Amino acid sequence: MSLQKFDPEEIRRKSAEFEAATLEEILRWAWETHGTRAAIGTSFQGAGLVVMHTASKAGLGFPAFTLDTGLLFPETLELKATIEKLLGLTIESLKPDQSVDEQAAEHGPELWKRKPDLCCTLRKVLPLQKRLGGLDVWITGLRRQQSEGRERTQIAELYHFDVLRDRCILKLNPMANWSRDQVQDYLREHNIPTNPLASRGYRSIGCVPCTRAVGEGDDERAGRWTGFDKGECGIHTFLGASI
């Protein structure tokens, strides 16, 4: 999809307008303007659960997908099955071209310990890039409060996800201005199951070898990639890494 598909100035205006809109209003706009060409991407963090539940409750039939790297916690996979049953939907699993063992055979064992950017590119960025190529709108659970690197997140952003092919997408972050407390209040109010790891200090949950519990005063994403100057896997920045 070329950049000409979207008007950057119109997206900026719409994003400013959305600051005063409810989550359901933003999602309904996406559904009415793009239908199933808009999809929810989730890693089953609290905000993603709120987005899927709100869409389901409003009768908005967005497709949903998740990145299954082959390194997810069992608790995450169990939550996926629970949410599918609760909401009556199938959440597509996007998987990398190589299994963990195949990646180890080509790049060496435990690539995440040596080149975490490359590992994330192979297991997350490239599978997502393929999926976004068939969409107009990517709906995320990004929130500004999650980390310093996400403080400038806009509700609607023009996102150039494939520079080589000049392709972009409308990235919709309808919960950008939500606080962690608001998310937790919604989950409790609607009795939405959450990842049990969250109650053990895991405030941002990714792959097993790259996730740890954090202290109450830390950024939500402080427990990711300990020991590396790295705060994002690359799916929100399309981080470059030599393959």
C-alpha cells in the first residue's frame, strides 16, 4: 500500500479528534471505514484484552492476530485459548519461517542472548510485516504511560512499515491516553481473565528468555531484554537488523 493511500494531515486531525473520543467510538470509526481491512494485534497484555473485549461487546468483527515466536510462556498460550472461548473468536497466530531449532542451526543457539535485535526481527518483525501487507489499519494496545519510549505515541499514526516497497499502514493506538489504572479497572469491572504472570510482577510479558518480573516503581517494560540497551522488539519501530 503506497503512502498516497493516506493523507498525513487528515490523520493528524483525526488523531487530535480521537483524544476526546471513547475507545468504542474510535474502534467503530475503524470498522465503519475499513471493516476487516483493520485488524487487532495483541500480545495479551491488559490493554490488548480491553481492545478485543470492547470490539466484541460492540459487535465489531475485527480479525485479531498475535505473534507466536515459539518462545512464549505457557500461561500466555493458555490465556489465548481462554480469550478465544470467552469472546467467540479465533486469534490468528503469526509464526516465523524457522522453528527455534532451525534458527539455532543457522544462527547458533540462543540467538536472543547474543543478537536480540536479530532474533526479534526473525521471530516478530518479519511475520508481522507480512500480515500488515494485507491490511489498511493495524489496531494496537500501545499506551503512552508504558515507557519513556512510548510517551509520544499518537492515537492515529501513518506508519511506514516497509521502506523498500514503499508501503505504509494506518496504525491505530486507541488506548494511547489510558493509564495503567484505567486498564486494570476495566479488566476487573468486566471480569476479563488476565495472564497469571502479571500478579507475579511481570508487567510486560513477551518471550520466556527475554522477560523478567519488575519492581512496582519501574516502567512497565523494564523487565524486557535485561542487560541490553533495548526497550522494543522492533514491531513498533521496524527495527533494522542484518540477517
